[in-house]
Amino acid sequence: MKSKRRVFRPNLDDVENLSYGRAAKKKRGTGSRHVCHRLNAQERKLYELSKRAGFLTIKGTGYRKERKGSPICNTFRQRCD
């Protein structure tokens, strides 16, 4: 018999809190101290536009090495999860 695994989905309120640098309400699995999520003013504007549009446009190819440490990519990816 297979045991059912529950897939973790971050809460949208927690993702918003992380984007402002605040702690998430659900402590397990939503944010990481080793991954940046806090957005600056320019990234905040881009994040709000991408929420309305439903997609994020970034400079370059978006390849993992190019976007390493990018808070806008990390935050939007969690929002999409």
C-alpha cells in the first residue's frame, strides 16, 4: 500500500509577508533564511505588475545560475506554487 504524501503549497499571505521581509505564519517550508525573498522598491513594482499579468518577465535567459539570489524570481515562484 502506498501512503499518501501531502504536497506543500505556500499560503499567498505568507508569500506576501516574505516579500516585505516579515515572517510567515506557517513556519515550516514557506521561507528560508538562505534564500532571499525581500523585495526592494523596483522589484516591488515589477512584482505587482507580474501579479496582475500572471507572468514574470526577467532579463536574460532565466537560467538558474543567472537568477541565483534573485528575490523577485524566488518570490514569484513561491506565489505560483
